[in-house]
Amino acid sequence: MSNASILQRLEQALAQYEAGAQTRTQFVLFLRGSLEALEGVPYSVLVSFGDLEKAIEMEGYAEEEGLESKVQQPRNILRALLRDLKTHFS
């Protein structure tokens, strides 16, 4: 599978997660697997993806505990990163 198609699927999964069609756990697992499948992506970008994955996962736990969540920020950063990578790999 090409990087472009992996990134497209990631965008779709993020939209499904935001719409409530996927659980946080499903999305984080899909994100993790997709990161492992990307080829030729700089290590620093993979680290950024990993940081966003952890932020989304941790914010979900904060929401469950009734704490204020800032999960929208990691999602916005992830969306921008996906857009930039799609431009690079298209």
C-alpha cells in the first residue's frame, strides 16, 4: 500500500473517530498501525505522529474522568500533518 493511500485512510479514520463511528481505542490502534506502515518518512515526523497518538489517547482518559479535555488541539495538528504529508507523497 502506498503512503498516499495510507494517509488517505488515516484522514478517513480521523473523520470517523470525530463523528463517533470509531472508538478512541480503535482510532489509536489504526493510527499506530498506519505509522508502522509508512515508508520513507523522516524519523522526526514519525515521532510527531507518535506524540499525537499518545496525546489523543491520554485526553480520552481525561474525558472519562470528567476532566477538561484539549483533544481537539492534537486532532487539528494531526489533520495538518496528514495534509502536509499527502502533498509530499502525492
